[in-house]
Amino acid sequence: MSTSEIASQGASESDRAAFRAGPVDEESRLRLADGGLDYRRVAVDGDDYAAWLQSAARGFQDGERSPEQVAASRERSGYRRVTGVYDPQAPMAEAPVATIASWIAELSVPGGAVIPSCAISSVTVAPTHRRRGVARAMLEGELRATRDAGVPVAMLTVSESPLYGRYGFAPAAAAAAWKIETKRAAWIGPRPDGRVDFIPRDRVRQLMPVLHERIRHRTAGEIDIAASFWDLFAGTNPAAERTGEKRAIQYTDASGEVRGAAVYAVRENEADFTKGTVSVHYLVAETDDAYAALWRFLLELDLVAEVDAENLAVDERLLWMIADQRAAKITVRDHQYVRILDVVAALETRRFGASDRLVLDVSDPLGIAAGRYLLETAADGTGRVRRVDDGEQVDAVLLTLGIAELSATYLGGVSVATLAAAGRVTVHDTAGGAASTSSEAVATASRVLGWHTAPRLSIWY
């Protein structure tokens, strides 16, 4: 199936299976082989998986996985394409010196559509094999494999942010971490009818994916979430640690329908029992009432002085539901990184903020998406994209930018005006003839590529 067909129809299970079973990139395999290293896929149900998982855990400074944890991971990882780099000369030759995993997921984009995207995870390189081009070979190889599979976008969440810009990734959806002083906050938000009740963890495990599926298209940056993540949030993975600390609640509206759920844990303050800390592991709300009811419940818990939550939106409405906004200490960080591989398919899937014409002169360090493209957007937010032929003159605002900068704007998380002021994008009044920069041209590009709500991704992967 072509890239445009996959983007418009979505990735089928056969597409996903073919990607999982596909070969490693030959260019990267040969490059690593020149350095005496073996680059190969690892079968999740095969003998090599346990060693691969131990190497991935070590790469993130985690402890050694128990046999029970290996078995649980194997059971829950069948959706992933798993790859390792091996050193035949190493004392533990069966353990990879570098790891990467990926799968085809659906990324929500501005306007409510989704686009098949390669989610990349578990990127590690052992300190014994740093600065040998291993990470570069793996990431470039995974991007070429994604392109060859006809998937138009790649994405990842990162622990080391400087690494990925050289491959065309850019932070496209930021995440906010909150620490809320509960007594100071004082709830002034809605007090909806309906009720909040405690429920068993296995019940919340059933509810969360259903609720998330109903709402994920509304927010650019969200993805479809694999079952293993819900087990983690709910505490229903038997191999996970400290699951007994997790408590689950649901919100039922006045008509009796469950519209929201949350999982949280309480950490006792040994010095003062009245000042515990609540950590919100996951909260999903289908309606405004569910959102308000669940957050009010958490902020008004007895014997709690602070509520902590991560992966919230940068424009979270909770800020306007508390009397003292300074009660919330908010830290914003880069979170969801995006890398466009097919400009036409990616842009034609999302919606745009204004009707106009832009020429995008895109450079790409890997040569995958480089070219000059005409984007024409309509009043209904749809866009049509085509390549501009060499020598063709087009009367439109011109943006000269890298694929990382275009990817940064893809979910509407940063404006062209901001990138232009930062020197990351050059904007000209016209793509044909003499070109000059004006504030009007920058404003036009910002309106077209912008969006009215901030993107958000509610998980790490």
C-alpha cells in the first residue's frame, strides 16, 4: 500500500504485522557490519528476547528483570518490532549492545483525523559502545524502514532531547507537570451532578481504554495506546511493583453513564500525617463534567497537602478551576517528538487554521522529505499539497525551513512566528521573483499552520 493510501485509510493489522516482520535496513546493517557489529531483529517470542529486555532495562538505569517480569513483557510486547545490535566479540555476546523497538500507531492531528505513525521506543546504546555510530545507524535505519513501509510520520518520547534533532525530529507537543498545594488551591470550578466512586483496579483497566478511544481524536498529539500501558496504569500487570498502592475512581453522570476514571496513589508524610501527597497516574474524562468532578475529588481529599500530575496540556483548563493559580507549580518540558517522512501525506491529513497558499522549501538531513511543496488551504481547513517543479514560479508566501521545523509545527504546538523569531524558519512574501520578509507574511504562515488548541500526549512510550 502507498503512503497516501495508508494515511487516508489507516494502517491495517496486516500493515502492522508486515512492519513488525520486515527486515532491518540494509544500509545500516552494512554500516554496522563494517564495525564488527551484527544488526538484526529479535522475535518477542524467541530465545533472544530476554537478553534484549535486560539490555534495554540497563540502558535506562533500571534493575535486572525477573523471570516473571520477562514473561509479562513478552506477553504484552507482541505488537512491537524489536531490534538489537550485537557484538560477537563481547563477553556476553548474546546480550545486545544497543536496542530499539517500534510499532505503527495512530497519531491524532489537528482537526480530529489520525495518521499512521511509527512510534519509536527503547532506544539504548551501552556505554561500552558509544561514539561508534550505533545510535545513528539504528535511528536512520528505523526511519528508512518506516518510509519503505509507507508510513508517513515517525514519533517518539525522549529521555535525552538533544540526540534526535539531527535525524529530523522536533518537539511537537509539550507536557506540563503540576504540583498543586491543595489547601491553597480552593476549588471554584463546576460542581456537576453525578457521582464519584471507588472501583477495583480490574474495573478501571476495562474503563480507561474505552474512554480514551472515545476522546483521543479530539486532541492533537494523542495516540492509540497499547494494552500493556493500561495494565501499567491500572496496576493489573502481575509483575509490576507497588501495584497495591494504586486506587481507582470513576465518574458516573446523572444519567448513569460512566464518563471518566482516574488512578492515583497516596504517599504518606511521616512527619505530618495530615500532609500526604497524591500522585495522579492517569486521568481520562470524556466530558467537561467528568473532568471537573474527578479533579475536584483529587484536590479535596482529606489528609493531603499536595497533588502531583504529569503529562498535562500546556493550556490545561484546571488552572481556571482553582481560586489561587499560584497554588499550582507548573513545569513545561518537551515531550512528544515528531518527524515527517512524507510531506504530502502528512499535511493533507491534518486541518489548518486559515485559508491561503504557502510554498514550503524543505531541507532534510537524511534526504527523505526534502523538496519544494505548495500547500493550498481552504476555508473548511482542508489542505492540498503538491511538489513544485524546478523553475516553477508560484505567487505565495515562501517558508524556507528544515524538516525538523516543519515537524515542530505539525500538531500546532509552536507558531511559525516563534520559529521565525528564533531564526529557525525564514519567511518571504513571495516564492516567485524578488523576495522580502514582512510581518504580514509571517502572520499568514502562522495562521495557516497554527491551531486553536495545544497538542498533548498523555503517556510516555
